[in-house]
Amino acid sequence: DQQVKQNSPSLSVQEGRISILNCDYTNSMFDYFLWYKKYPAEGPTFLISISSIKDKNEDGRFTVFLNKSAKHLSLHIVPSQPGDSAVYFCAASRTSYGKLTFGQGTILTVHP
Amino acid sequence: DAGVTQSPTHLIKTRGQQVTLRCSPISGHKSVSWYQQVLGQGPQFIFQYYEKEERGRGNFPDRFSARQFPNYSSELNVNALLLGDSALYLCASSSPAGGLGTDTQYFGPGTRLTVL
């Protein structure tokens, strides 16, 4: 049972444009959502998080949007840079400290 | 400050053997979680420890076990290895945010286990 889904295996974007990565979840008990970035041969790097009491959180070029009614979240990267090329995972948790349930990941490629 | 460290980096074992993976959390972090990531999928939760107590267990067989030591480092043990145990094993550490935010989990580089 895939409780967190990233339906786009890959995304290709031109440098300077916006990258939008999407994530859907099915478990209404999830209260915290996070995005991680992963380069080959490295562990996931935390990018940004949002709790269910908010619908938007910004950190520099990264903004996460949460639509609880649709059980959907998205990560916007503006402007996209070649160094952003990596695998992006969304993750969800029922508590602020509990286990993370990850999506399958989306490979983002930013072309110069 | 040093991040989460894991050892070894790579490991090759044969079916039926046993393996121990090690993790040192970020200084001051008291919680350690273990995840398994197979190729093409997201990490899957195996265990979480907080203050040396097991706080959560994922859907993995009893061949998988873990413990946390008084210095908050942790070991993951896998017995009777199967080919399907080949994966990247990730350790993450976190620290309670005192209700001010999420206990963000920070990951180490992982241990790549290959079972032949």
C-alpha cells in the first residue's frame, strides 16, 4: 500500500525556470510533510518541511504548498539551477518525531 | 559540526551470513532511525530508537534487529542474509524540537550492502 506517491518519475527543466515537483498521499493521519534531495552516493538532504496547520512554507528558492483536502503537496524551486539536479523525495509522518513514509522519488534534471 | 556518520561505506556478504551496520548521530541528537532503500524506491522505515528505547518498528522480519547505546550511537543487525537484503541502509538522527517544530531527521551517507 503506497501511502505516499510521486507519480512523475522524472522532470526536466531549463535553468532559471520554475521546477514543480508533486506528491500525493492517502493517509489522512499524516501531519508533517518534508522534502529531501538526494545525490548519488549520498544520503538524503533535508530541504524544507510543512506541518498540516499551514498551507505554505518558504525557504529561499524553495516553497512547499500543502492542500490537505486534496491530500497533495508540491515543491516549487525558483529559479532552478543545474546544481538542483538530483532525486527529490517527499516524505510524510503522523507526528513531528515519528517514522517517515517516503514516495518513490522524482529525478529532476535542470539543463543549463 | 559533524553530520551523521555510518560505517562501513560498502559491504559484500553472502547469503546466510550476518551483518552489523553502525551509525553515529549528530552531536546532541538522541533519536536514531534506520531505513532501507532499494534501487528505484524511496527509503523504507525499519526502526526508530529514542533514549535507547525502541520507539517504532517497520514491516521487516525478525532477522532485522537494532539497538542504541548510551552515547546514542546505534547498530543495525541483519541475520540470515537474503539476496533481497541488498540495499542502501540509511541512518537518520533527530532531536526533539520541544514542540517548536518538527524533529527533522538528518541522514547519513548510508551503507551499501550487497548480498551475493
